[in-house]
Amino acid sequence: MSILINKNTRLVVQGITGNEGLFHTRQMVAYGTNVVAGMTPGKGGEWVDEKIPVFDSVKLAVEATGANCSVIFVPARFAPDSIFEAADAGIPLIICITEGIAVQDMMRVRNYIDQKKVRLVGPNCPGLLTPGESKVGIIPGDIAIPGNMGVVSRSGTLTYEVLYALKLVGLGASTCVGIGGDPINGTNFIDVLEMFEHDPQTEKVVMIGEIGGTDEDKAAEYIASKMTKPVVSFIAGQTAPPGKRMGHAGAIIEGGAGSAADKVKALEAAGVKVAKHPEEIPSLLK
Amino acid sequence: MKLHEYQSKQIFARYGIPIPKGRVAAAASEAKAIAEELGGRVVIKSQVLVGGRGKAGGVKLAKNPDEAEVLAAQILAMEIKGLPVRKVLVDEAAAIESEIYFSITNDRAARKPVMIASAAGGMEIEEVAAKTPEKIIKVHIDPLLGLRDYQARDIAASIDLPREYWKDFSKIATGLWQVYSQNDATLAEINPLVITKDKRLVALDGKMMIDDNAMFRHADLAEMRDVDEEAPAETEARKYGLSYIKLDGSIGCMVNGAGLAMTSMDIVKLFGGEPANFLDIGGGAGSDKVAAAMKIILSDLNVKAVLFNIFGGITRCDEVARGILVAMDEVKPKVPMVVRLVGTNAEEGRKLLADAKMITAETLADAARKSVAAAKGKK
């Protein structure tokens, strides 16, 4: 078992003929992901690498291939429309890799999809990886091995760092979920913690947070009241000055709220072991 | 991106929000001319992108044009929180009956815009929130529907605004919603919105912040960016698509990925050093980007050592290593460099750098320890 994706995932890639889309489609196929369709408006009828049919719309791709998951590699100004399109086509799981979507666009997207039975992961995220089964997004496949650790993170390369540190000591992941670094996203820590809690394969959970917002604090409440599985965490941005956006749109300490120290305090109070640096995480999982 | 008060108020006026008569001046003589045009008393207000201008003495009342000239000269010679005053706004002075706080911003946790109002205007809203939170009214707006008329009336009633002002207040609320939604603002704030002695509602002060990710649809706003108010290195970094924030320490950091960049700063501090900056070179960093990043880091004279922390995923370490070599050749840095390459093609990358007089590290902790030692002049 795993969460969100597995070998039965049938993926459609939105923006498959763009540079990023094509590169990562090939990476995903090489990993074993079942990429059933691509979508680029105006390129319907073409084929990618003579294996993957391209459609003009997500609706057509779903009708023809039974795609049940979508990944979006579309520039920021068009990506909100891509999410709406996937949601309206009935795709239940949408992963948006795109960075730099305007925050008011994301508020409209989130409020719209909340009215439907749709799960959005991201935007501004590296996607999902169920080692040995399927990868949807851009996480390098070879840095993780199958195992029993659930990993959830707001960051990209920092997540790779952690997966790699786990691999070095022989620990593998059930699923790794990059929820993304934007202030408004589709899936939060709590959503993923709940899925890991109910996933039989997952034994322990690694949660990688950062400054900005209050999602880690809410996760701490959830962990204290609902979770039986141990959680180890790391929070990036101890040295970040207030009022500055640290690369990620959502990584900013505003009006005194969202500091790393506050999040660490909340997590420790909930019984979470918080690592001082990412390389300490494997020893805390022992 | 922050807008100046005068820019924000000009935008407010376009959406039917009443503002005082006035104009911006870059010289004292100009301020005098504006004061003459306006007649009567004027307020001279420094235009800098920091809060607390009033407390710093950057806002003064002038009784006549001559006094306006003298005060404008004084204010234009000031520095407020390290920022030199380059412009003043000369506004007609209002006779104030009472002051209201009124704004709209993003509520990240609720994932909706929120309108915030308070009868305790004129103060910093954080101060009101700390002392008298019950005086703050918050109303969430459905981003798909926009502000409803009844919501505007509810706000007016909740802050005990006399009924005779409800109609005008509703127009201002609608205007403020449009200012926010049509300009991709992350904040549009009127503080204070005043009731004048002659019974008008006027936005005396205004503040706006615009979402940088939405600039592609606001060419007019992009032109309003005041680069004089930014650290030059941050402006330079933006040109190359780098995310850079200057800090006060001595260890420069060059990292791929925002989360890992923050982590690298943190671990430097954990091992007894102080980070000089945040810098995310992003994915697929070619040699031109690496060179630009290196120049930006080394333009900070406090930097005594540089830490490169690259986790190769999609970005290949040998490519980054080549970038570093080209950049080293071009920039010829005089401070020690500590490099940690992990992930895709790390071995090839390390080989490329073996002859380059760089200190190599295996783990994050090792890299941090070595850069702290290097910054202190130890081997």
C-alpha cells in the first residue's frame, strides 16, 4: 500500500509537448509510471515518443484513456486554467508542479475545487513518489527506495536531501508527497498526515516544514489529538529575517506569525521529535 | 512589490475612493508651488517604503507655502530607517472628526480575501490587534463572487459608523475590493479613512502591496517599482532570476532550492557561523547564472567564505561544477570556497572541481563546519 499514487495510477500530462513536460514525461515513463495520455491544445492527434497519444483537451484524454490522475507542467499564467480544466474533466487527483501562480488565482482555484470531489497537490511542488511503483512529478527516482516512512514536505530539494539521507541508512519511503511552497495550495500537512495514519504500509512519518503560515501548528494539533504513528520533523528558516520572502512565495514571517521557533515549539509540545538539521532525521527515526 | 502612498492613493482615486487634493514633489521649491496651488494648510509627507514615518518626523503640517518649502527641505534631507527620502507628498490638510482603519488582504489560512475594519483608525493595526482585538472587524469574501453589498453595510454597522455615512462607505468598500482584485494586490489599506468636520469620508493615507507573481498582467504597475528603495544586489539578482536576500553574517551561501537554501543558512548558524545571505539559484543553473550569483554574493564585503550546497536531482552536479569553474575564472574570488555536491553526477562534478582550490565536503554538517572554520581563517 501507499497513498495517492501506485502502479494503477493512469496519468495524463498537461503541457506534455513543452520542454519541462516532455523531459519529465520521459523520466516518469522510465521510472515505470503509467503515462496514458498527454494534453496540449492544438496538438491533438500527435504522439509523444510514438507511445503516448496527445489530446486537445483533458476531457478527450479522459474519455479515450481512462486517465485518473493529472500532472501539470504549464507556465504560471495558464496553469490555473489547466487546474480548472482537469477538475471539470472529472480527474480526482491533480498535481500542479508550476511555480509562480498569482495568489488571487490560487484563491479562486481552491475555492472552486473545494466544491468538487477533487484533490489538488501543489502548486509549486515536486509532486509525488511511491518508490518502486510510480512517480508523478519531478522527484528524482533514484534517491529513494521502497519502505515504510511516509514523507511530506513543503520543499523540493530539501525533500530530496531527506529521502537521500534515509536511503543511505537503508530506510525507504511508502510515499513522498511534496505539498509545495505556495501560501495557498491544494493539500496541506493535515490531509497527508491523515492519509499516512490510515495507510497500513506507513509506520512512521517525516514532516518537513518551513517558515510562513500556520499549517505546521495545525498539524501539531492534529498529531497530538489524532495520530498514533510517530512523527519526526524538520523546520527550515530558523535564521530567516521577518518580512522577507525566502524564495518560496509562502515562506515569509508576517506580522510576527509563522516563525520557525513557534512551529518547533508547537510540534515539540505535540510529542514530535524535531531535528536540528536534516541529516539528524534518520537517527530520530530509529 | 510595495507601492508608495502617493501611488496607492492615485490608484484608489481611479476606483472612486475620495482622496485629498495633492501632488508629489522631489524638491522643496516644487512643494512650495503645490502648497500655493492648494491654498491653506498642507501636510508634507515623506514617501519611503517603510512604516513609522510619522514617529520618525517624516510627516509635518505647514500653515503656508513658505513653511511648506522649509519643512519639505527638512524632510527631503532625512533618512528614515536607513532609506533616504527622495520624494514628498504635499496634500491639503483635512479637518478630522474621527479616524477609521479599513483594508483588504489575503487570509492565507482561510484561503480567502479578508476585509478588516476598525473604529480605532490612525494606529498601526498590529497595535490595535494586540491591545483591543475586539475592536477589529473581519469579513471574509468569496473570491469567486466578490464583495457583496450587504457585507459592506455589515462592516459599516459593526464599526458603529453613523447611518448617514453608510452609502458613501459602501462605495469606498466596493472601490477597495476592486482596487484589490483588479490589481492583484496582496494588501490595499486605508489608514486612516477619516470623517472630516464637513462630513465627508476621505482616504488620508494609503498603502498597497502587489503580488510579484501577477506582474505579467500589470505592466502599468510594474513601471511603478521604485528600485531606489531596494538593495541594489536584490535588484541585480532579480534580473538573473535568482532569489537573493542579504543578511548580516560572513558566510555567503549558494544553494539550489528555497527550502535547502534556508536549511543551509540554519546549519551554518547551528555550527557557530552567521549566514551572509539567502540565495536560491533555482533549477538548471548554467554557468552564467552561477557567475552572476557569485558576483552578487562577493559584492558583500562582509563575506569571508562561500558555501555551495547543490543537491543534484534534475540539475546535474557536473553541469553546476562547470558553471562554478567558469564563474571562478571570471570572478577570481579571494575568499575560501566550500563545495558540497550530492546526487546526480556528483562524482563527475567533484572531479572537475578537484584542481580548483576548493574545499570539498560530503555532508551538510561537514560543509557547514568547514565553511565556518574557513570564514574564521582556519583550515
